[in-house]
Amino acid sequence: MASNQEAPAGSHSAVSNNEFLTFTLGKEEYGIDILRVQEIRGYDAVTAIANTPEFIKGVINLRGVIVPIVDMRIKFKLGKVEYNQFTVVIILNLSHRVVGMVVDGVSDVITLTAEQIKAAPEFSSALDTQYIMGLGAVDQRMIILMDIEKLMSSRDMDLIDRVAA
């Protein structure tokens, strides 16, 4: 179904559909573009790879595709990490690369209007907010909207190829 409304000039293409998969990390709720999500799986054993950063738990074989698994709780330094029946892996398809992301739990898929998406706050240079697209306001909830492709292609993650400018 096509819309008669055009996206504002300069708007971010990843939020043009305004549908986000929401998930929890610690006490916070995050959202990522639903179009980046391939599937959601329970956390299972991974094969560890020597000399990888701590947040890269290892790899899994997903129907013949070797998928690196990133624990976002470790990446975001959220304290003690426990794996339980609620721990899930969100399988992402980013720039033709498949990556798994471990989170505490998946909430739901939400649709946000442009009015519900607020600009990310400006912080000092000590706090890196370049991966935050904005904040989604739903009832009394604030959802941190992440640019997951930008995060996974960042220099410290380097899990997907950067797009040449």
C-alpha cells in the first residue's frame, strides 16, 4: 500500500517505515529498524574464536552461514551477564552480512509516527551517541532508537563493511 505523503528532505531512510523491533538490555528498551531483522532465536551455544573482543561471543552455523554473535550487554558494559530462558539472539541482515545480536529479551514490533520520534539529546564528546537515531515516545515508555547498521560497521565493532562515501 503506497502512501501519498513524501518523506521530508534529508530524512533518515532507515526510519521511513517507522516500524521497530523493540528489545531490552538491562533496564532500558531499544528499537531497531524491523527491516534489518532476519529472525529471532533463543540463545544457544556458540563456537568461541580466539583473540576476539570480549563482546564477540563467537560464531554459529545458521543453515550453512557462519554468523558472528555479539553480546550487546557486554558491548554496552551493562554489568554481569546472565543467560536464561529469556535471552535471545536477533539475527540481523546488514549490508549483505548476517550478524547475531544477544539481548535480554524481545518486546514487540511497534509503529511510531514522526511526532513520536524525538531527536537524540546532545551530550559531551565523552558520550558517544552517533548510533542513536532518536528516542521513541510510546505512552510512558522511552525507546532508544539505534542505527544498528552504523553501530555494527563502526571501527570498534568492524563486523560489516563500511559503505564508501
